Amino acid sequence: MLNKTAVERMEEILRLMEREARKKGAPVFEAERKSASSPFKILVFTMLSARTKDETTMNAVERLFAVADTPAKIASLPLHTLQSLLYGVGFYRQKAKNLKALAAIVAKKGVPRTLKGLVALPGVGRKTANIVLARAFGKTALGVDVHVHRISNRLGIVATKKPEETEKALIKLLKPSLIKNLNRIFVAFGQTVCLPKAPLCSQCPVFAYCWRVGVDV
């Protein structure tokens, strides 16, 4: 039995989550503002942000684009320079290799607009591809990261073990109009209120809708 009330009130829940996360200065919104000018910047930020705090990723992306701000320029950078610019990002050595190869492809062909095309790029998995499709191209796609997976299960709207299962379940449950913004809002709320440990339930604007699965309050 799932939390049908939360599913039915998801539009309101997302609105309340976003308002609270913006009040608390969720890093993802600042990252979004700085990368929103081009699909390539969104792709780079999203790829680099895996297993890295958004603040750290933002700093690395700012260093990178101050030196090289186009796919062709990034592709031409020596690998050691790219690694130095990305230092601090999780797995920065491997990500530098992937980014250099990815930039060379995008310089010639542009940023793909399909899931198949995006996941064919070096270092781009399904989660990253779906986030890019939603944020860069406005498509109905859902990237499920740790925040989306955790919050969906805490709310009680899914009961899943893996992100892939969460993605499928949410797409079946929710209106398409809600899907493309769900990642950014859940990430923002997960960064500020619905924390991995010791979530701030006393400050939660959707407390009344949440089943708090796995949380001792």
C-alpha cells in the first residue's frame, strides 16, 4: 500500500519543497543558474557532480570555463591541465579523461538530444542523461540520484531498492508535467531539509503528507 495522498498532492508538495529549499539556499539552484546558459554547460556540470557536492562542482566548473569555455577548447587542453582544474571533484582523474573525450565528440556533433545519444558519451550514465534531457531540452525525463531515491521512499510513494526501480515507479505514478522538475526539486530539498541522516522533519513543509519511512521522529 503506497501513500496515495502524497501522489495525489504531488504538485503542491513540489511547490512547498521548492519554496523551502530556495529559502534555505539549496546549492542546486545556484548551480542551475550558472550552468543554464547552454546544454553543454548543463552536461558538464551534471557529469562532474556525480559523488561530489554541488558547491565543489560549481567551483571546478567555474575554474574550467574561465580557462576553456567551449567543447573544442576543453578537448584541446592537456590532460594534466584538465585534471588540475577539476581537482576536488570526486574521481577527478577519470572524469578529466571522460570530459576531454566527451568534449571532442560534442565539438563535432553537438550535445545529443536523446537518451541513446547521451549515454553513448564517455562518462555519461542514465541518470546524467535524463537530467540533461529534462534541464537542457525540457523533455519528460527523470534522473534518479540518491536524493530522489531517498525522498521518494521516505514519502512512501514508492517502495524500491534501486534507482532504476524508482525511476520506473515514479514515471508510472506521476503526471508527465511533474516529472521533468522533480529531480531538481527533490535534490534541493534533500540538500536542505530531507537530509540523509537526521532529516529536519520539524521544519518540513510537507510533514503532513509524509510517511517518514525509515525515519525515527
